Amino acid sequence: MNEKNILNRPFVIPALALSIALFLGLWVLGAHVSNRGDSTIAVTGSASQSVKADLATWRIEVRRTAYANGTSAAYSQVAKDGAIVASYFTEKKLASATITESVISTDENYNQDQNAPKTYTVRESVIIQTVDVDAIDKLSRELGTLTSRVSADTFVSPMQPEYRVSSLPDLRVSLVGQAVKDAKARAVEIAKSGDSSVGALKSASSGVVQVLAPNSTNIEDYGSYDTSTIQKQVMVTARAVFYVN
């Protein structure tokens, strides 16, 4: 039977039209369902917690200045004064403390007057690390006793104590979970405005960690870690993507 005869039959064209309509209807419905199923919302959440540092590191430099013919004597005196500084902190019986002395170094001092006699700085650092952060904070404000023990021409230059949180890795994990919950709460509120509801979590990623001084707004794109204060605010962000129903 040829094509012309088939098309002349009264039921063929209506059936063909119905088939095409059914196909198009199913395709549109499928596309609509697929689009709704793939609809997502991306939200950033955050979580923070106040913590107290539990590890202090303090570096104190001992140095003397000498002419070229006096560097050997300066070296010996710096070694003695460095030992005096170390023993001072040993006497304080700081909890879980380690006290180390660096290698003594000698550096030539710059002078614009090329004809002036050359001078050198001989220096050594004493590094104290302890979990007794409060004791370090107190000692950093009472340096008169320490400086009176070293020789008259030796300078004692304390750096700013650094306070850190040893449990930061575990704390970060906990805060990430809270940040994702915060992100979902925000997503729910956003979805309500579009008469939608938030479905399952599609993906989530953790942002950087910000360790800040209390009430600080010094947030950095790549994270920050303030070591100047004992009390800190640890903040973590998380970006979460949820399905929308």
C-alpha cells in the first residue's frame, strides 16, 4: 500500500496529530519537572564562638652593640645575659613551659658615614612557650625585675606575646556544621518570598577561619589570626546549596 493511500484513510491523520500532541505534552511536562528538580539556592551562613587562648609564645631579644674589636666580649656577655633571662622564667615555674635560647648572631650596623668606625649588634633570643597564658600576660607587664638582672649595656627587647588556640582544628569542624545550619535558616527565609520550600542539601563548602580579637571587624579574604589577645572570637563561614521545591 503506498503512502498516498495510507494518508487518505479517515483515521490516520487524527491519530498522527494525537500522537504528536501527546509527545509534545510529555516533553513539556518532563522539562518542567526537570527544571523544578534542578532549582537550587546558594546561601552563605556563619557561626562564631568566644574562646580563650591556651598557648602563649613569647620571644625576648637580648642584644649589645660593639665595635669590631669588642665583638668577642659582647658575644660572651650576651650569652651570659641570655642565660639570666632564661633562668628568670625557669624560676617562675610556668605550667608546661619550654624555654629555649637561639643561636647568637652578629650583624654589622649601617652607617651613612663611611669613615666612621664600624659597629656590630650581637643578639640572642629567648623563646618561652607555655599553656599558662595568664602568667605570661602578667609577666609581660612587669619587666623591671628582669631588666635589672642583666648587665648595664645589654638591651632586653621583649616582643609582643602571641596567644593561640590549640583546639582550633576541632573547633573549626564544629563551627562549620553550625554555619551550614545558619545557611539553611537563611535559605528558608529567602524561599518563602517566592512561595517555595527548601529541600535537601546539594553541596556545601567551608570558608576561611577568622580568629579575631573581641569586637574586631578585621576580616580578611584569606582568613585572619589575631595573636595579640587572650580572649578571641573564632568565626567560620560556609557556602551551602539547597534544592528548592
